[in-house]
Amino acid sequence: MAQLLVSFENIRSIPFESLLIRYKTPTDVYKRLLKCYTILKEIAKFSEHEFLEFKYIKGSFRQKEPSDVYDLSTLLIADISYLHTFRKGAHKSQKAYYSGFKIPSQVYQRVGILQTQLETLLKLVKKIQSG
């Protein structure tokens, strides 16, 4: 997301992280990732590109495991990478690296950065579409 956002003028590509909130669970992280996915779907509407479809059935929520978080984050990354290929002037994306073991509260904090980046991109896309 940072490499995509840096292609726009006067944009802070990596926002400051929020305070670490202790005792978050994989379910909390999953819910935050769902919010990110909702924002990404809205970006897709404005950008006129098709994305992988993820349907979440309300009421079918169960306790989430780290593997559920991994699966949804992988889908988000795939869609963001796909979107990145369409942005002229976007810098080449950085290679992923292993950042070490993380607890759910740390992952929740990092997903908050992604959510802020997606919200910023949505505002930019809306602004471009409105002329």
C-alpha cells in the first residue's frame, strides 16, 4: 500500500501506528481485516477493476484462528497487488520479509495502518472520479 500511495502527491504513505491495545485475539484481527476488505471493495467500484470476491455471511461468525487471519490477509494482499499493477507511477512493491513472531495485538495494530492507508486511497479515488 505504501508504494501505491506514494504515487500520489503530498500523501504520507505510511501513517503513524496507533497505540498497542493489549489482549486482542485473532477474531479481533479478523474483524479489522473485514473492515479493510469492505473499504477495498468500495475502491474497486470507483477504480472500475474487478477483484477476487469474498463473501462473508453475517451470523456465521465463529471464533477465528490465526490461519483464518492468514487466509483473509492473503486475499487482501492479492487484491492490493492487483490494484497496484494499474497505477501508473507506482513504485515497485517491496519484497516481504519475516518480521518475527507477532502476538495478535501487534497484528491488530499493523492492520490499523493498512486500514488507514485504504481509507486514504478511497478518498483519493473518489476525488479523482469526481473530477
